[in-house]
Amino acid sequence: GLAKKKAKTQVNSTSLDESPAHKLITKGEILGRDATSIRWESLISTDAESTIVVRGSFGIPFLQLLHGCGKLSHSPSGSISSENSRRRRPRRTVRPPGASVHASPLSKKDSEAHSGLCQQLRASLSLPALLRCELFCEGKGALNAGDLILSLASQDDDDDISEDSDLEDGSGTADEKSHALPLGIVVAGGFSPSRGKSHGVGFVGADKLIDTLDGTDHGMGIMLPQSNGPKMMTLKVMVVRNSSSTGCRRYALLSILL
């Protein structure tokens, strides 16, 4: 019985060591206090000892790829007079201004052009790079430092996911490759009074983000709080508390910070 218990302990420790969270995050103790160390090179597909963070104008090509992964329809202004708009009764519940909308898919020609741009930018990456991003929690849940960012599988249907559903039961699936290699990690998070929901900041691997945007159908449009401009394109991702299948999961919208 003792040998079986010891063998089971060794199996559990082996699976824990092989988990993506263990490879990316290392917890230790410094001067008697708990400390967390992040291996940033784990977010890069290639083997590298050091990484750089893309900032400023160098991140514009990545932002253009994100904005080009879908189409957001904008209702033309002035097409309906103010008098008729006041008389017209909505046939369905009016969507809140800050609610996210699913972006329309690209045509075959536009999709091939977008895929070509993704491959071109992927080939031009000469250095292992990270991108700073912000995350808007969708529906219930909170974003905390150390949470893993996973890309969603292409066959997932976002319409089947309710904003009020509790995602702790593991509903919805993430890309199988993202479990072995997470897209990124959340470094800070908290409740935003202006947005009315949880908001976080994280880092994602540049090459992994390009691979995720190539052919994705999870583009989402949101309107920034206190802004009357057009909706901003974001990418829908899954955020997990840990790498286990029973970990707390929730959906978030990812945008690139320059």
C-alpha cells in the first residue's frame, strides 16, 4: 500500500511539473516572503534565452492584423430621420452600448489576404517578442495575476455561450495546442468602476498571437467606456486560473496596448 501511494505521488508530481503553468510560473520564497517568477521565454515558440517587448509604432502591424480579422458593421448616420427614429419601436431588447458584438466573418478573398499578411509578419519576426495587452472580462468572473490566457478553438460557437453562465464547470473548449503552450499570462487585474467589470493587463507571445489571428473567427467588437466612437476590434480568449481541467475558466476580450 505504501509503494502504491508513493508511485501515485510520483505520477502526480510528474504531471504537475509538465503542466504549462509550472513551466511558465515558478513560485519560491525571497527573504521569507512568497515570490512568483515568470519565465517569459516560455511564451515564445522558438528557443530563446531573452525576449523583447514590442512598444509604440512597432506594434502597429500586430494591431492591424487584429483589426483585420473580422468586419464590424456600422449603421449609417442620417439615414433615418430623428422623427421616425422616435416613433419606431424596437422589435427586440436594445443592446447596451458597451456590450460586445460578434464580428462578421471575412470573405474568402479577404481571408486569404489576411492569412498572407499573418504569414508575412510571422516570417519577418527576427527576434523573440512579447506584446502588452489589456483584457476585458466578459460576463462573470475576475482576472488575477498569474492567470493563463488560452486561444479558443475555431469550431467553438460563441452564440451558445451565455454571458450570465458560470464558466467554472469548464463549459466551452480551448485549443488543444494552447494547453501545451499558453498564448500569454495576466500580470495584473482588478475591478474597473468605469467599465463595470473586471479588467486586466497581460503579455502574449507575438508569434503565437499571429498564429491565433490567422483564420480565427473569434473577432469581437466593443465600445470603450465614455467614448462615442466606433467599436474596437478585440479577440475573444479563455482565461484559466490554472492548467487543470477543473480550474476556474472565464472568457475575456483581448486588445493590444502600444
